[in-house]
Amino acid sequence: MIGNPGDGMEIVRRTFNWTSAIIGAACVGRMRAAFDYAYAFAKSDNRSGPVPIIDYQNVGYMLVDIKTRIEAARYFTWKACDLYDKTNGADEELGHMVKIYASELSVQVVYDAMRLVGVNAYGDQTPIAGIMEDVLCFPVYDGGNMGVRRRQLHALLKRPDYDPMQSSSGVHV
């Protein structure tokens, strides 16, 4: 037996506090893999003219937007993991927010990388289709984002002792 009788919900709750932030890290890794492929592709593909497509503004802007979103997710994930460590797993907010944000963002980012590469991204000539298969599971994995919103975050917001600035401060009281 793990814990004492009646401890089950608390054990499950703390487990989800941990796994949610870790899903954010997995999302960042898959987004980065899609970016790396799209970036290398943009530097070497010249089917649109005499120069690699990275020389065209739209491609450069897409890459910048993708990279910016990845870095935002990376920082948010780091912050949630750091707060998890500092609070010994007691923080209930940032990890779940990261799970929702990074998992939904990863689908968008990988889709944008696919758009940059074009129709070949859907075949087996590139790794991006497989990366998309990977990231599509993240929003429904580990309780599903709608369930996390309802069971963890919405319930947290409704508690009378909820402090909206507590997670932002980086300390848990």
C-alpha cells in the first residue's frame, strides 16, 4: 500500500502536479525538433527560386515566430519545474498551466513547421509528420486539457484561499 487509507486523492493530485510540468518539457523538445528540421530545410531548399527559401521574408518571419513561441514555452516550463522543486510538489497551478499551454502550442508550432516545409512534410520523407503524431497526444494525455482546466485549475480558482499572485512570486507559503 502506498500512503495511508484516504490518501489516494492527495497522492494522485501531487502526481499530476509533477507530470504536468514534465509534459511541458516533452512538448518543448518536440517543437524544437520540428523547428530544427524546418530551419535546415529553409536554409537548403530553393524550389521557389534561385536562393534558399530562408532568404524570403515570410519564411524568416515564420521561423522567428516559431522560435519565439518555443522559447516562451521553454521558460514557462522551466519556471513551473523550478517552482515544483521549491514547493516540494505543493504548487498546483503552474505545472497544469504549462501542460495546457505547451501541449496546445506544440500542435500549432509543428503545424506551422509543416506549412513552411510544404506538402512533403506529410509524407515519410521528413520527420515532421511523426512529430505531429507525437504532439497530437499531449493535449489529451494525462487527464486531458479540458479535464485539467476543470478539475485542477478551475477548482483552484474557486477556493476561498486562492492567491492569484502566489505562483508568480516563486514561493509557496
